[in-house]
Amino acid sequence: MFVGRAVYVLGLAFVLFSSVLILMSIFSKHGGEAVVPLFALLNGLIAMGIGELVIDLYHRKKVEKS
């Protein structure tokens, strides 16, 4: 359960941080690269999905036990 929540929170942090970086690169005068933050955003979304699956699996096992 702890692992699922930790992965979910880590993914959420990646999503928030990369969203801020994407917005900063869009509105900057120099038009910086947005490729790395896009991959970080994808990585964060994948981590959030895996964390959600782990949490859901833990709940299913808990319900089946009782």
C-alpha cells in the first residue's frame, strides 16, 4: 500500500513540475525546448497509473481476504 501511494505521489510531483516547465517554455521569449518536460509529463502520468493499479490491487486482495 505504501509503495502504491509513494509511486502515485511521485508521479503527481513529476506531472506538476513538468507542467510548470512546459508553461515556462511556452511563454519564454527564447522559445526553449519542451521535449524533455513532455517526456517527464508522460513519465509522471505512467507512474500515477501504476500507483493507482497497485493501490487498487491491494484493496482487492484486502476485500478477498475478509
